[in-house]
Amino acid sequence: MAQAERSPANEDLAPIRESVRALCAKFPGEYWRDLDRERAYPTEFVAALTQAGFLAALIPEEYGGSGLSMTAAAAIMEEIQASGCNGAACHAQMYTMGTLLRHGSAAQKARWLPAIASGELRLQAFGVTEPTSGSDTLNLRTTAVREGDHYIINGQKIWTSRAEHSDLLLLIARTTPREAAPRRSDGLSVFLVDMRLAQGTGISINPIRTMMNHATTELFFDDLRVPAENLIGEEGQGFRYILSGMNAERILIAAECIGDAKWFIAKATGYAKERIVFGRPIGQNQGVQFPIARAYAQMRAAELMVGAAAALYEVGRECGAEANMAKLLAADASWAAADMCLQTHGGFGFAEEFDVERKFRETRLYQTAPISTNLILSYLAEHVLGLPRSY
Ligand SMILES: Cc1cc2nc3c(=O)[nH]c(=O)nc-3n(C[C@H](O)[C@H](O)[C@H](O)COP(=O)(O)OP(=O)(O)OC[C@H]3O[C@@H](n4cnc5c(N)ncnc54)[C@H](O)[C@@H]3O)c2cc1C
């Protein structure tokens, strides 16, 4: 498959892709199948990625990272998925980074980034969603009240993935009551919570079992004390910081979807060439070929949008529309490819040992998280096309 070999920042992507593939080859289907059965976290896989420096791709070199561009980070995530592995176990370390990098103070960056880059600290948890407010982030209810040199946090988060496998949590909470905030988007603040200090003293974590292996949880905060120095940026401006970080999240997740689509297309193509029914390979029938070809075209189109969004992001230009469209188109492409791949495999697609049903379950998530398709369409309708607000 054709791949851009150089990023807009002129990095050579081929060796990066190749070394990710080489690392992933050590974690074959049976590794993921065993974990999936037990709903266990891929600790060895995440440790290997960390050790190889891939999860520190976006951390600047001065803090011990490799200072790569968003395009290179996207290539890393894409290759993980295209190799049949599951980057959902660790993608947050890449995309939560933007908030700390862009809005953290020099002291915060110096304190946290080298330890994250070396793997000493894991920044894998991102607490935004709450059970009562859902997609309506501005209505979240978790509060942070300043008391001397601490904030006291009370409330609840849901779907906080990897909280049990992270040392740090990037948390958004309300610091000014909604009625008292000057604007709808004011009054929320972002904190870096050190969960090593917090567990058993104000934070409790309940795992949630889901249809795929995702290590997601719900969190309860009961008078959790967070040092005021862990506030990122200015109090009350957190929603803006999270929004700018979300473009990185959309681009990286979109790249993962492209990787998934490539995996499904390669798997279906291989099977369609080998499976003989009615005395010929099933792939000789256009009824089997065409859905594979269509999935390929859909993936390639989405890939272009992911590249366009990443290129805008890395030169610091506004990329909300492109990042959202990349996520929408790539999630649709991966889901269409998943369905096609399952169909191409006939009954065997449902058998665990082919890995198709596992990847099918895993990629379905991206229609809903980290932002659901409807919310992206609504963003495009209102913010790009100027249609009336619906909420
Ligand atoms: C496995 C998993 C992992 C996750 N990990 C994290 C994480 O690490 N951190 C985190 O903060 N969150 C996480 N999430 C949460 C995820 O971001 C949300 O599930 C997602 O944003 C949708 O929110 P919701 O589930 O509350 O759905 P709701 O907001 O309740 O929406 C339900 C449905 O209604 C639709 N809908 C709602 N309002 C409208 C409207 N106005 N117009 C049209 N359609 C509408 C939505 O599109 C959706 O399909 C995770 C979720 C899952 C399932």
C-alpha cells in the first residue's frame, strides 16, 4: 500500500513504521486473544512501546522525548493497529500530552515530562466523561474547591480508561458554579492528579467490563486533595485547554482507525485469495472483490484527511474541522472494513482464532468514543456550515 514516507516536518517515516512493526511482531494474535479472554491489560506490550520510546514521541527532546511531529505520532498509532495490536491500551499518553505541553507551566513540564518520557510515570488516564452529563461536557458536576494551597475534589467520572494502569490522571472539574461563570465555557479547570498518592485517600476506582478488552473504569472522588501547583494553566480556562488537546486525540484515534482498516483489508484480501469454494478462490468472485476494493478506497480517502489534519496541527493552525472529519471518516472506514472482513471470512470470521471478531469489537468503539459520530456531524453543521445550534 502506498504510504507517505516523509512527514510535513521532513521526518523519514519509513524507519519509524518499520520499527513499530518489528516490535508489534513480538505480540501476535494469541497474545491479544489470551488477554481478551481474561480482560487483562497488555502490560508487556505497553512496557515495550515505552522502552522503545514510542509513547514519548510527542515529548520534546529537551524533556527526554523524541520530539516527533503529529504525523509521525499518527504513523506510530496506525502501525500498531495495522499489525493487529491494540493501541487503546496506551494511546492516551500521546494525546493527553498536548494539554500539558501547550498549557502547563515550565515548572510543571520540567517536573513531569522527563519522568513520563523515561516511563517512570505513566500518564494514561483522562477523566472527562461523567455519568449524568455524557457528551454535554459543560454540564459536568465534579467540583474542585480551593482550600489554601490545595483543591478539594468531589464527584464522579465514568469510562476513565486505564486508570488502574496509570500513575497520573488528567482531570477536568468545575471550579466556578455554572451560574456564576461569565461564559458557558468558563469555570472548568484541568488538574494533573498523582493517583499514586491519591488511592485510598479520596479516590476509588471500579473497573467496568465491556464488550472488548479496554481496561475502563469509573472513578469516585471523595474530598480528594490535589496540590494547587497541579492546576494546569489558569483556573476556569480548562475547557479551552481540553478542546485544543482534543484535536490531537481525534487525529491519533483516526490514525488508529486507518491502521485497523488496513489490517481488515489485508486480512480479507489474504483470505479471499486462499479460500477455495466452488473450485476457485472466493476472491475471484466480484461479489467478494468489490466490497474489499470499496473498503480500500474508503480507507485511502480517510487517510488523506488524517494527513491533512495532522499537517495543520503540527504547524499550529486551526484544525478543528479537519481533525473532526478525519475521526469521522476514519472511524467509518474502519467499521466498513471490519464488516467487510467478517463477511469475507464467512463462518470463520466468528471464530476467535482468526482475530477478526476481536478487532471487529475493538474498532466499533470509535463510532462512540472519544466523541460520537453525531456530535462530530453537529460540530460540522454548526461551526463549519453555520447551521442553527441544536443544543
Ligand atoms: C470503552 C470506552 C472508553 C472510554 N474512555 C474514556 C476516557 O478514557 N475518558 C473519558 O473521559 N471518556 C471516555 N469514554 C467516554 C466517551 O467519550 C463517551 O462514551 C462518548 O463521548 C459519548 O458519551 P456518552 O456515552 O455519555 O453518550 P451520550 O452523551 O449519553 O449520548 C448517547 C447517544 O446519543 C447521541 N446524542 C447525544 N446528544 C445528542 C445530540 N444533541 N444530537 C444528536 N445525538 C446526540 C450520542 O451521539 C450517542 O450516540 C469512553 C467510552 C467508552 C465506551
